[in-house]
Amino acid sequence: MDNPNYKSGFVAIVGRPNVGKSTFLNRVIGQKIAIMSNTAQTTRNKIQGIYTTDEAQIVFIDTPGVHKPKSKLGDYMVQSAMSALNEVDAVLFMVNAAEKRGAGDNFIIDRLKGIKAPVYLLINKIDQVKPDDLLPVMEQYQTALPWKAVYPISALEGNNVDELLTGLVDEMPHGPQYYPEDQVTDHPERFVVSELIREKIFMLTREEVPHSVAVEIESMKQKNEDHVHIEATIIVERPTQKGIMIGKGGSMLKKIGTLARQDIEHLLGSKVYLQLWVKVQPNWRDKASLLKSYGYRKDDL
């Protein structure tokens, strides 16, 4: 990078489950790399999204929503979220404009008090509240921390997101362009493909199955110039969940595959043949060896 004024840095996004962190990241990057769902705790790993312009590059780290863990997987998710606060250049703390400040927000605020990086308050989902209701929400957080800045935004509609990005770039240190300008995430394609499949499971099965599901990519092979063959296994905890996942005559599995394939083709820029299986693995969320094999590794923290 020849530009001596070029800026680059790392920014962590933290917040309670379902406040819109993944929606924000996808908005900033300009394409889907993180799961979006109305179901809480959809993000399980730290997702890195790369925002690049002629003047700067910001690597955003979208963390799992911080919540009270109920399993080893839950422990992993909270550790993953909090570890992202180490060695970043700024932290975005996101809250929901449509919800009152709660115990989960206070838990995160307490953790943020000990970090050195500047912390920005993002009040998301302003499209869901009346303008007059926004000021009381801001007042709830005003004295909680010495915020670097406060941005009311709508990650879904884009309100004030460009202004936030401008403000962040101004605060980033001078540094190199870490990634090529056309790269939008540091995760391998296999990871993003598994996340896209998992998103469709969340979308189609709702409360019946989601948190008991993992997706393992068995193989991903380029068959020719414009065709990719993908084989994936959906892991659930109980036989009843397997039945729901497959559906009558395989109808649910077919729906999951069809919707996932469309997003995967957009991601890879190739035609995709997607083959899905469902496997029962009892209590996988509490077995360290299985968590590791499904991609949840403490080494990643």
C-alpha cells in the first residue's frame, strides 16, 4: 500500500442476542456472510467481515450474542464474544432501540469498563420506534460508560450506517491493507457455506429445532468451471428432531437445500449441487470432542 495516509484497524461488535449485529455486518460488507434470524443466539463463532475503501480497511468481528450459558456450547459462545475485546482498535456495543436496558446489557457494560479501546454505542432498530421514544432509550445508557460516540442506526434500512463508518475510519490508526480489496471475510468458504445452510434451518424450523443443530461440510469439490458439488450433514440431538428436519417425504430437507443452494450459488458464483443428510448425535452441545469436530474450538478464541 503506497498511500502513507491509509488507515486500517479491527473493530469488535458486541451486544445481547438478536440486537442486529449480523444484519449490521452484512449491511457494511454489502453481502451476506453472517447468519440473520429472528431466533436469538444464531451466531456461534466470531465472524470477521472486511470493509475496504480507497482510504481505509476495517476488519469487523461480529461476536455471538452474550447470554447466560446453559451448555458447553454456550460457554464457548460467551468466551468467544468477550475475547474479541482484546487487541481491537474500537468496540461497537449494540443495543435494541425497541427494548429497555436489561441485565444482559449491564453484564456487557461491566466487561467493557476494563478495556482500553474506545467504545461506541449503537442504538439499532430505530426503524421500529417513534422518534420521540428514542431519547429515553439514549438516556438509559448515557452515563453507563464514557462513550466515544453514540449512533442511532437501522442496520436493516441503513440509516446512519455511512455516518458511523466515516466516524470509525477517522479514528482508525494509520496502517496497511491487510486483505485484498475484493475479500469480504477471512473465513474459509466451507465455514460460510455451513452457516448459510444453518440459517435456512433457523428460518424454516423456528423454535422446534434450531439450537440443537450443527452443520458439517463433508466435501466441497469443484466438478468443472461452473459447477460445485457439496455434501453436508445436519447434526441434531434427538430422533424427533431428525424427523422434523427431514419432513414428510423429505419435504423439509428439500426446502432447506433449495434455499441454501440459492445463497451458496450467489456466494461462490457457480452452480451448486447440494446433497444433505441428517444425523442424530445425542447431547453434542455438551461434548468437547464433538464441539471441536463441528468447528467450535477454544483455539479460535
